[in-house]
Amino acid sequence: ASGAGEGGSVWRPLPETPLGCCGVVVVRRGVLLAVGGKDSQSQRRSGVYAYFPGTWEWLHVGDLPTARHSSTCCPTSESSFLVIGGSEAGGGRQRTDQAFVASS
């Protein structure tokens, strides 16, 4: 649902995010990446999906080396980001962090 915010700004609905994605980071030119997550059976996911504002769609663009949920994502440049922490299968703390650098 959409609604008015402060100063006349408006919230608009976007396309539904891919199944269970949780970590999101803006990488370049406004593209959002949704990273990892969990499915309806609480299984950790490794999918990485890109949202393109110009087309209003999510596309699967790859997978993390380690499935994880509740991680933190942060950009390090226009073409790279870090995925830090989160939980692994069985609910334990994820002890590996990962860096992604896009090919040019």
C-alpha cells in the first residue's frame, strides 16, 4: 500500500522481493542487491538477486559461496560489497565473511 509521508513524500509498492532475501545493498547506478535469506522451511538461502529500478524486476545474478540469513551487507565501491555475519544452517553464527567484486 502507498501512503503520504512527511513533507508530501509518497511510499510506493515495489515488486515482491525474491523468496526470503534479507540483506540488501545498493551497488551501482541505483541497482539493489538482495543477498541470502531463508525460505518458508527456515532453510538458509544463497541467492543473490538484483533489482533494476528502470525495469521494476528482480533477476537472479548469482549465489553466495555460503548460504546465510540475517547478514549485514555494505558497499565498498560501485562494483563491490561485503557480506558480514548472519546465521548458518542450524541457526549457528556464520563465522565467514565474504567480499564480492563485480567483473567490469
